[in-house]
Amino acid sequence: MKKNDSIALIGGGPAALFVFKHVLSENKYPQKIFIFEKNSRLGAGMPYSTCGSNKEHVANVSANELPDLYESFSDYLQRKHIHDYPGFMISRKFNEYQVIPRLLLGDYLEEQFRNYINKAIRAGIKVIVCTETKVLNIIKKADQEEFSIITDRENTVVGKVIICTGHHWPKRHEEIVKGWYDSPYPPSKFTGQTDFPVAIRGTSLTAVDAVKTLARLNGEFVSKNDELEFKIDENSKNFSLTLFSRNSYLPALRFHSEGSSYSEGWIMSPDEIYEYKERHQGFVDLEYVYDRHFKQPLRQRNENFYHKIKDLTIEQFVEKMLSIREELDSFELFKAEYNEARKSISRHESIAWKEVLSAFSYAINYPAKHFSAEDMLRLKKTLHPLISVIIASLPQDSYKEIIALYNAGIIQLVSVGDECHIEPHDDEGGIFHYKDKEGNEKSEHYKLYIDAIGQQPVQFNDFPFQGLRDGGYISSGYLRFNDNRTGYSEYRKNSTDILNLSPENYYLRVDGLNINDNFQALDHYGKATENLFIMSVPLIAGLNPDYSGLDFCDTAGRRVAKAI
């Protein structure tokens, strides 16, 4: 029987684009490539299309940070007349360090996808593009190597499947409870003025997206010298924004980046990982990765700062960095960081520790699958709070808008701790329950509530393709405890996330699915499912602590293409 030499990309966003790019660059020429995309466009995905952006939304990357594609962004701009983004290019001058409007970046990515498709066709590959097509299920029979792709149009049988479905924003109460939104996306769903206070859960870039959209519905930003002022509309006098945060941290500001730290050559190779594991009881040690990917690169970039922190444990370093944020008012710290970032940009000088920490967060994805459960718990408890703030990389223009709202008395930040919760109001919006700084119980009703804590992982039971789940071809992510006594202790505290699979082996269940170094799905026995790969952002969150961004898509896409 002739082998089915075809590939199905489930999803047609940035992840699929980079897989497609590397299939060609690795000289892997299947007979057919199918691309299934539920929306009308390729390349843009959710973040860079109207599914996730309006014209006011900007990416947190600049052109010099983009991975290589068929055509450079600067060459692309030379052929285009950019009329819809008047503030982006002034007198046709292009600054490669300037952040890019997300919709414009989506146009660029879409055209690059088309370029690669044309290149594939010239190479003799048949490319079948199925836009506005929803994949309902993926089925693989135990006695067959092929996969059946079940869509809302027709069914297709392929030899290999790469799941690139991208962001996932499930709805719990949205469209049932008036004034309740489970995410800010698409921003087009917000249409009218809100002459009342609004609650937003979170302070990440997702929350900033919601802030930018609602501000424009209730007023306008007016330039004044190098700053902005917010002029509220006459019909929105009672409009205000309250950001509820567990840690009261606003995102860090973008600074000058060299854009050279994010490459596959910079991370631990599979050979290095396995050689290390053989010498260290089958695990990669977090301390080793921290030293290799943070302390030593920092020593090369800023030796003075390195000597200040070289003797600190991970916990001590994080405490030192976060203590400054805890001592100062969030918005006053925001202003101070803006001045620091502005100097960095004007002088073309990076803030070394922040850039190295961001690069460390990117690099940790690859050895993280080989951590002990103890180290993964430690990573989440200690480093994640700091990393999540620093890698947010808020663009300068977004800062100016938030400060304009703050100066106008429109926006405030409320720290609510871990015990806060929100429930739907019987009539409209939600009720926020929390304790203030003095420990007083608060219950406040907001007619408009937006959950903006960012992309959350998809767990095994919510995996969208039942055929693969029921067939046993995928499994939950998990990591083994190095010390059984620690595993037993954690198991007694939390038997939901700690598994006792044998008398002497305890495992930590992590978010999302189990995959190997090549992003290949693993079954319940830890065996790789042949020809099934998972690159979807929310599906692999547990074993990839910093799993988003175009750089990640590029590196992961190369790994998948080499493994096909």
C-alpha cells in the first residue's frame, strides 16, 4: 500500500506559517499540504487580525525582532502605500526599532504565507487551502497510519497532522449575562459608550488591549508636546476603568533590544539536554539552566550588575527585583520605568538584565520538559511572577495612553490578593469580591466586566478533537518528582494535580498536553504518536513556560519540520 505523503496544518495562523516555511527550508517536499483555517485569512491568526485587534493595537515587537521570512518587513513596506497607519511611517521613513501596528503586521504575515505557498507550488507540491473551514474532529484508527480530518465542509485523509490552532478564548457567561465578557476579543464587540465604571481583571497586555478599546469609545487622546491628554466625551462623564490585579504590577515597558538572543543556536540542544540528564539522575536542573541562560549571559552583557546578583539564589534575586515594585505606587513606578526605557531607546542601549531575563524565559521552554516536578513548582512560584511582568514589553505609545487616563483620573489599579472572585450579577455585569489592603471584605458591582488575564491553557478534557483524545493518542502533561518524599508530601496536600502512579513514583500534572522535544504528541504510556505534532499555544502551556511569540513559532516550526 502506498504511503499517504500529505500534511495537514490545522490552523492557518503564524504557527502554521513558520511550519510551512521550515518544511520548505528543510527540503521536505510532500505531495500535498492541506491548510485548514476557520477564518478567511492565512498568516494573521487571532492577534494580528480583526479577531484580536483594532487599528489602535500595536504589537510588542519591532521589525528588527521579527524572525526571517520570505521577504523582510522593510522590503514589504517599500512596495506598499501605508495609508491606514499615518503615525507609523512619517514621510515614508521607516524605523526598524519602532513597534508595528498589529493589523499591519497581520497583512505582512499573510503575504509571506502566500509567498511560501507559491514557492511550494513551484516545487511541485500541491497546496490545498481551506479557509472558512472549521475542523470538527480528527480521527485515527488503531490499525491505520492515516488521519481523517472531519470538517464542516468535507472530510480529508492525510498522513501527518500538525495542530496549529492558536489562541483559544472559551465563553463561560459571555452572551448569556449582559455586560459580562470572558475576553476582550474580538474588540469589535465593544461598540457603545459606557457612562459608568468598568471592571477589568488583569494588568497584562490583554488588559491593555481592553483599556485602549474602551478609552476610544468614551473619549479621545489629544497630543500635547511629547505627551497625551485624555478628553472624556460629554456623554461618558461617569466612565472609569478599574484594573483588578493579584500583585498590583503593571507591565514593564519596551526598551532597546538587540534582537539577537532569540535563536535556536542559543538554546540547549537536545543532545546537550540528554547528556546532562545522564549525569544528573535523569533531570535537567533549574539552577544549571538559570546559570547557563541568565547569569552567564548577564555577566557578558553587564558585569557590574552580574556581581551584584551572582551570589543570590533564584528566590533572592526575584525578591530583590520585585521588592522595588512592591514598595512604590504602581503608576509612579510606571513613570520611572518609562524614563529608563526612553533613555534606552534614544541611546540604543539595552537594559541588560531585562533583555537577558526575557531571553532566558524563551530558552527555558526546551529544557523545561526535562525538569523535575520540584523544579517546575519552583519555577512557577518564584521566577514566573517576575518573568511575566518583564516579558510583557509594553510599547511606549500604550504607556502614554495609560498615563493620560491616569492623569485624567479615569484609571486605577486595585490589588486584590489570591482569594478574590467574581460572579455574574443577576441583571448585568459582575460582582467583584475581594479584600482590600486593610483586609476589609469588599463586594462591588460593575455593569461591565472584562476578564483580561490573558491566554489560559487548555486542559486534556477540553482538547477540541475528541477522536484523538478518545483514541489515546494524546495525554496530559506531567513531570516526575525527583524526591519521593516531596512527591508524597505534595500528594497529601493536592491529590488532584499530584499523581501517585506507583508506590514509589509521584508525578506533577502540568497544564496542557504531553509532548516531546519535537512537539510530537505523547500517548498515555509516554510513547510518541507517529506523525502527530502539536504547536497550538494553549495546548502545550505546561511544558513550555513561555510559549508565545513569533520567535517561539519559528524555533518550534523548525523542530517539527526536521522531525517529519
